Amino acid sequence: KDWAKEQLSKVRQGSARTEEFLAKFNALRTASGVSDDYAIFMLERALRPEIVQQIFVQGRRKDTWAEYDVEARCLGAALEAVRIKTGGASSRWGQSFSRPSPGVTSGQGAPMDIGAAQGGSGSRPKKDFSNYQCYACGQKGHIRPHCPQAGDKGKGRQVRSEGVDPRLAAMDGMTFEQIVA
């Protein structure tokens, strides 16, 4: 039971199809013996955000596990079907495949001159930063990624770390009634 409960807190849908993911999640839920409220709370953390968003936006959140499971399956399948139909991705989320234009097969046509759109040189002109102010040091003439005083701190893009959303962490261990209140 403890192992299954721990797995419930760790499992995430990722690119798995909703039907497959919910089958796995339901098996863990049954093995752990958790309440419906806790199972629904954990499922909302584990499902892809767009599915949970649609459950709330459409007012389809249910109080029992059986009803919630049905809603999640329906909305997940609908979102996956839309994604497939619109050509946004393959049957797996996060994997997109480009489709060739009608009547064009691979290897047809003339080779593309990569540098032609930029005057043939293949390199971009340097941007003038003389009127920009650096967020790292406050001086004019450069921006934070190019700041000579920032060292490694100013280099590259800032990437948000993948961690637990603090709003979700604050709700950990609370019942649905406590969250809604």
C-alpha cells in the first residue's frame, strides 16, 4: 500500500495517451486504497494541465472517483483527437511531425540557398545595443546576456526549473473541502 501511494505522488502523464495513463493510475489508486478525494487531487497533479484546465473550465469536476475518471477519459480523448485532426502532433503528445506539401516528394525541387534571404552572406548584422540598459549591472550599451560584469550569471537564457508548483505544494494533504474553502 505504501509503495502504491508513493507511486501515486510521483506518476505523471507526460506523453502517454490518456486512456493508457488512467489505467495505470487507477491500478495504483486501487492498490494504495486512498480516498476518492485524495485520488482526484493526485490525478489533477498528474494529468496534463490542458486536460485539468478543461475539466474546470467546462464545469465537469466530479466528487467521486468513478465519475471523475469518466470525465478525464472523455476530455483527454477529445483533446487528443483534436490534436491529431489538426495535425498538431502525432498520437503521442509533444511529438510533432511535419507533413510534406501535396504533390511534393522528398528530394524533388532545387536545393535551397540558405544564405539567400540574408543577402547571401549567411550571417546576421550585429544589433545596436547602444540605447539598451543592462538588467544585471544597470549600465547602457549592452544587455544582460552580454554583460561583462555578470560573469556566468548573465550568460544564456533563464530556464524555469521543473519543480513542484508552490500552489500545489500548499494544498498537499488537504481535503477537497479545505481547498475549496
